[in-house]
Amino acid sequence: MENTIRVERAKKRITQAELATKVHVSRQTIHAIETGKFIPSTVLALKIARYFGVVLEDLFKLEESDFR
């Protein structure tokens, strides 16, 4: 699954640590999500999308390999 969290963070000029604080997870969790090593729960994904003011589908996108 692809995501645009790094892009959205850049738009708001916030660090991974600042986003992590806002959504109540560790900075390492945000890093793992951004690099595709961790897929967030639905609740966490919704929290992140809400923080950035975007819909979930604009923040996370399925890749072809996700359908296999």
C-alpha cells in the first residue's frame, strides 16, 4: 500500500514526531507507515487522514500487488 503521509507532513511542515504526538503513536510507527513496513489499523489511518484534512483514499492507495 502506498501513502502520501510524507508529502502531507511537508505541506504542514511537521516532523514525524509531531504527527506521532497528534495521533498518539510513536515516531517509529509513523516512520514504519511512511516506508511501507507497517500498515496502520483503520482507526489510526482515519486519525491521520482527519489530522491532515484529507479523505482516506487520498492518503492511502492500494497497489496492484495488494489485490493478490
